[in-house]
Amino acid sequence: MRIPGVCVYGGSSNHVDQKYLDAAYQIGAGIAKRGWTLVNGAGDTGMMGAATRGALSENGKTTGIAPEFFAQPGVLFEEGKDTVFTKTMRERKAFMESLSMAFIATPGGIGTLEELYEIMVLKQLGQEAAPLIVLNLDGYYDSLLKAMHDMEEAGFIHETVFDLFDVADSVDAVFDILDKALAQSL
């Protein structure tokens, strides 16, 4: 039986409200408590670092994927024993996807949006079937979801796009979705 890898996307900035970092830490810890592997971008800061610290707090397994040019002081999670290096950002994302049976987009910036939309597109094209969850903590992604509804109204996306992902407003809601989804696939 394959141990599920759960990929967690999120911003790399520490200059955010502590509630976001706390949520990422709780997600990492929750993944580890379930015996799953945390897969992320190997960053030391922001949501990535918080999720990794959460997983390690529960003696969990983590796999961080980083392009070689990230190997500089203060960028990568130094205590990470399972960091895999790629040549490019594209290779990084593809490798993260290959290790993962589920994806969580936590609050972040343009890199997180790129990753979120890439998984959505792969799901829409039938190239990915894994669960995708958007953590909309305190309405963080409300404006993005509204923009997507505006795109639907304008005819650029079909309403079925909203079936490609789940929206969770709390860490508990993330795991309610994941526990059911991964139980079916194991």
C-alpha cells in the first residue's frame, strides 16, 4: 500500500498574520498524525516552513522539492532530511505532483496561485484525479472565488470548474474532506 503524499502549497513570507502560519503548522501536524507524507516546496519560511515544522512536531515524514538555485542560506528548510533537488521550477512542480495523492492550497501569493491553477487545469483535462482543497481561512480566497464566478458569468469558464476543488474554511474542514477522499483511494 502506498503511503499518501499530501502536497501543501502556500506562501513563503513570514510577514503575514500568525493565524495563517498556525493553520499551516496544524495542517502539517494533521498530515503526520495520519501517517501521510507532507510534500511541499522545501522552504524554510512562511506556510511551507510552518507546515514542515508541524509535520516534524508529530515525527512525520516530509519531502521537500526545490530547484537547485534555491540552495542558498535562509531559503530551504535546513533540518529537512528529505529534500530533493530539481533543475527548474517546472520540474519541481511535476515532481511534487508525482508524489502526491491530494493537494491543499493554503493562503499564498502568485506562486501558490500558479500551483493551484495548474492542478485545476490538469483535473479539468482529465490528467489528475486527486482531491484539491482550497483553504479559505477567514475568507482569504473570497475575492479569487468571486473573480472565478465573474469569469463564469462572462462565459470564459464553465460552472463545472467549481467541481474540480473543494473549499474549506478551517483546518478541521480540510481534514474532513481529506479523510473521506483518501479513505476511498487507499
